[in-house]
Amino acid sequence: MRNPCNSLYIVYVSIVVAVLVLPEAVLAHGDVQPQAVDTTGLEPLGEEWREVNPYLGNARAIEIGKSAYTQNCARCHGLGAVSGGMSPDLRLLPKGAEGDEFYLPVTRKGVIRNDVTYMPAFEGIMSQEAMWTIRSWLETQHVAE
């Protein structure tokens, strides 16, 4: 009978656990690829980037933005935009043009510090329309500090 404390036995069990369990743990995190955002029904915004949200208060944009946020942003910023502390709580963004001024450049270009990506760049992955729908929904979640 083998001694369970045998180092070869421990290595064998570790390998079996890694092969059988770790792939499931990785898949449990979900699809981390950016998801497409269907902005059908909204006015196309063209090539030039708007400085302020053209969809502010637009019910269709808010509906699209809620879904787009859940699929693309919630994994880091939390469901319902309620941060768990690792990423900024987006409900605290200022409302209106002041919040737009912060939101759009960060969403477009991302945030990298000391060669570490804190926020991925979404320009070229997500359309301007999609970004503004998310901002439209975030406005409805705003809370004062």
C-alpha cells in the first residue's frame, strides 16, 4: 500500500486536480471578450467623436446601455455599477458634461500605469454609439457621494 505522504503521490494528485478542476474555474469567470452592442434604433453619430452624450435621457439608449454595461463592464465595475472596491464605482461619476469629460477618454483609450492595464481601451472594439449608451445608463444609476 502506498503512503499518501509520498511526494510522488502528492505530485500526482496535484496534477489530476489541476487538469480536472482548473479549466472549470477559468471558464466560470465567463466570456471576457468584449461583446457586440446592437445600437439599432439610435441615431448614428458618424466618425467625429462627440464631447457630450448625445443620447442623454434617451430611453432606447438607456435600455441598450444597461445590457451593454452588463456584458462588457460589470465584470470589473460590478453589477448595477456597484463596485466591489477593485475598480471605480461608476455611479459616482458626475452627471452631465462634467462626467462625460471624464468617461469618454478613459473608455476610448483605457488606463495604463507602469505598463499595467487598469482599464482596457474600447476604441476600435466598441462604437461611439455603444459607449454613449453605456454612459446614458450610468446616468440613471448616479448616486451622490
